[in-house]
Amino acid sequence: MNQATPPLLRTQDLARHYRTGGETIHALRGINLVIRRGDFVAIMGPSGSGKSTLMNLLGCLDSPGEGSYWLNGNLVSDMGDAELARARNRDIGFVFQSFALLPRATALQNVELPLVYAKVPRHERQLRAAEALTAVGLADRMRHRPGELSGGQRQRVAVARAIVTKPSLLLADEPTGNLDTVTGDEILSLFDELHAAGNTIVLVTHEHEVAARAQRIIQMRDGRITTDTAGRGADE
């Protein structure tokens, strides 16, 4: 990756504090992070290390108490509510451990959702949703509902929904946490393919074998980044 290329995202002295029962919880303490287009980054750390809080800030789901965050060159704190909603819908794709699918909707309808919010015409969004499902190997499961799919297939639907808007950034929070080892490995292979196709991925995990697939492994503890090292993916 050309280091002269402007970063996709950058944080400077990012901090997040919570007040709980008269006590202040320092979830993040001055995070400085640069992620470039095409990076594949895994964030690790014990419970309470701040990794989920950082993911929420990067996904524009929460606001920092201190510091700055730039996404695609734009200072996130300067964005209004409508602009933040557009950024979440257009620039960021989310994959959750729990899949977060609508149980009564088909796979195709679940994948269409971000395009519905973006007011994409029905015919176009159906074509794009079908294309995303085909890309994750579910061309023959588009009309199935989540209850008719395996855990791995449900997670593939979630990945298709995350990439259907062609976002700048794909955020995955413990994407293999609810899957068995074999199925989890299939999902990780899918992430490898997405990365090879040029997608920028930031993945939160507590599993070392999962993190090792990434180019970079960021370790967190007590709200700080302690190490930022190369994973096995950096050699591929």
C-alpha cells in the first residue's frame, strides 16, 4: 500500500469516558490510529480493553469525549445527524456476531435494507442485493428466510448486506463468535476474498487464530493500544 495515499481513517488522541454510579470509566485513553485503503486490521484485547468502544466510534455509532476522527478526509465531529446517517449507510458496512437479520424477511430482502434507506429504486436494489449474495456464495438461497439457513449462511447474508453499498470500510465485530470452527473458517476465507478484492476491513476478535489472518494485529489494554504488529496476512 502506498504510504503517500491519504488514509481512509485517522484518529488523534481519541478518548471516551463514561460516568457510572459516580465513577468515571475511561474506556479509551488517547487512541492514535491510521488505517489506509485496502488494509485488513484485527483489533484484540481482553474484556474491558476498549476494543468494542473503538469499533463503535469508528462506525460513527458513538461520539468521542475528546480527540478527533477523520473518515475519508472528513472530520466526523463536524458532521450533522443527517450526514452521519449517510456516512453509516454509504461509507461503512457492519457485520455483527449475532447476524442481526430480520427473521421474516428473505435473504434478498435483508440485503436490500441499506439500499432501501439510501432510497435506491426497487429494481436496482434487487439487482445489487442479488449480486452481493452471489458474491458470498448464496445465489441459490436468496428467497430463504434466516430460519431456513445455517449459521454460516446467515453470516454470509450479513456480509452481503454489509458490502451491498460498496462501503469504504467493512467493520466486523466477532464475526465468527457464534459459529463452529469449520464454518468460522469459511467466513474468514470469505473475508480473505473480500480483502483481496480491495475491501478495507477492521475486525474485532478475541481469537488469535482469527486475528492472524489480518495484515495487522492491534492489541488493546485499559483503553490504550499496546502493540501494532504484522499478522500472517501481511505476507500474502
